[in-house]
Amino acid sequence: MMDDVACPVLSNITLQDSYHKIIFDAPHIAASAKPGQFVHVEVDDTTEHVLRRPFSICDADAETGHLTLIYKVVGEGTAKLAKKPAGETCRILGPLGTAYQYKDDVFPVIAAGGFGSVSTMFLAKKTPRPGIIFMGARSKHDVLLVEEYRKLGWQVEIATDDGSEGFHGLITTLLLNHTNDFPAETKIFGCGPAPMLYALIKTVAPLKFPCDVSMEQHMGCGVGACFACVIKVKDPTSPDGWRYSRSCKEGVVYPSTEVYCG
Ligand SMILES: Cc1cc2nc3c(=O)[nH]c(=O)nc-3n(C[C@H](O)[C@H](O)[C@H](O)COP(=O)(O)OP(=O)(O)OC[C@H]3O[C@@H](n4cnc5c(N)ncnc54)[C@H](O)[C@@H]3O)c2cc1C
Ligand code: FES
């Protein structure tokens, strides 16, 4: 069930560089949130930032009612959020969107680009057993939550564009180098920038492992009313084989086979 509630900030700290972690008291959202879903946060209650900002649910604890988000300061909205002290509130709409799908015997393999590892952290906590996460980042300064994944028993493999940590190259190349380690019950989960996800979809297609991808687009309303967030999905009933899908409502998580890659 979706709620729009004023949620008190419990803490809001700097994690590393421009990455911050904010914890809200949001029992209604925490009770029903599923891995892959997101929330839409009103960063400011003035007319300056009328649009809310979407953030993946990094963790949601139904017992404590705590909702954790990790965000990078990239513009005005996230800069405002970084200044929110404990005790202030933000209206939060959520949980929104679709969730990652998996069976009880799944061997999870995550491909997370940039701050994608934030979105998949909740998944890593909920899957029946730990798996392998491939993290792709520009440099070692953008690699997030490595120790948190390791504490959950996950094998962490890192690829950086500049070679400052782990494999020097693309996350898709690193993943392909490890496919012999994947058992038959493997499912792949992808989250990250669109170009990385389109590359991942093409990379996994011949592997025959199922794959879900989290297509995080720029958003307006977050609830299916404005069409700001559309992506192309396959549609065999349409003359050209595809249609536009509002990712905030039909996604943001899609089976990789449904996403139109051209
Ligand atoms: C479903 C979803 C989940 C997200 N989860 C997270 C998360 O867990 N942590 C996190 O840090 N960010 C996340 N984002 C991105 C986050 O919403 C944006 O960074 C934020 O809205 C930027 O707001 P701003 O006002 O600070 O920046 P703006 O001034 O709006 O934009 C600053 C810069 O960021 C870029 N930007 C804005 N939105 C996006 C986007 N959706 N994708 C890529 N670039 C964008 C703009 O093009 C611009 O270059 C998510 C986005 C979506 C759609
Ligand atoms: S953001 Fe408005 S329809 Fe998706």
C-alpha cells in the first residue's frame, strides 16, 4: 500500500565524499516496502522545489519503522536534503514501483553501477542466501557499501573505469569473466545508469539466466500521471514492436527481456 506521510528525520550523516545516509521514522512505508521499490521525497516544503526527488529504498525495517536512503549530492534538491537536521520532517510518498522478483532457491548475482549498490542493498538483505555482487564505478571513491555486502556474506567484485580499485574496465566484462561460477539457479539483478543497464541486458541475453533491471529515469510525479519517466518496452502487439512504459508505475524494475534496446 502507498502512503504520503510527513516523516521525521532520525539522522542524516555524510558517508563518504558527496554520499549521505538519511534515516527516517517511516513505519507505514517500512512495513510494506520490497527490494527494488523507491520513495518520492519532498526535499523542501517551499515552492522552490515543487517536484519531489526519487530515491531507492536502501533498507526498511518493519520492526523499528526505520527507512534508510543513501544519496549523492548532485544538485539543489539533494543539497537541500543534505542540510535536513534530525527532528525535521519530509513528506515521503511510497513505497512506489515494482520489486525485484526471485524464487526461494535463487542464487543472486547483482550488477550495480554507480550508486546502484544502494538500491540492491535491501535485496541483498532479503534474498534467501548471499551471492556475488559486481560493482562498477568511475573510481574507488564511488564504490559504496563494500563492507556491508561482505558482512552479509556476499562475494564482492569491483570494476573501476580508472583502475583505481579492482578490475580496470567495464562491469559487464568482469561479470562475463565470472559466469562459470554461476550455478543453474542464478538470477541476475541490475541497477545503475541507463547505458550500463542496456549493455548488461545485451550481455546477459545469450547467458539464459533470468535478469531483472531497475530502470531509474528522470521523474516528475512518480505516480504515473506525467509521462516524464517513460522507457521503451517490447510490445509484440504494436506495429513496430515496442511501446512507451511509465517506469514509475510499471517499473522501475523490469524483466530484462521486456526492455527495448534498439
Ligand atoms: C527510481 C530512482 C531511484 C533513485 N535512487 C537514488 C538513490 O538511491 N540515491 C541517489 O543518490 N540517487 C538516486 N536517484 C537519483 C536521484 O533521484 C537524483 O540524483 C535526484 O533527484 C537529483 O536531484 P537534485 O535536485 O539534487 O538534482 P537536479 O538539479 O535535479 O539534477 C542534477 C543532476 O543530476 C542528474 N539527475 C537527476 N535525476 C537523475 C536520475 N534519475 N538519473 C540520473 N541522473 C539524474 C541531472 O541530469 C543533473 O545532471 C534515483 C532516481 C530514480 C528515478
Ligand atoms: S514520473 Fe510521472 S508518469 Fe512517471
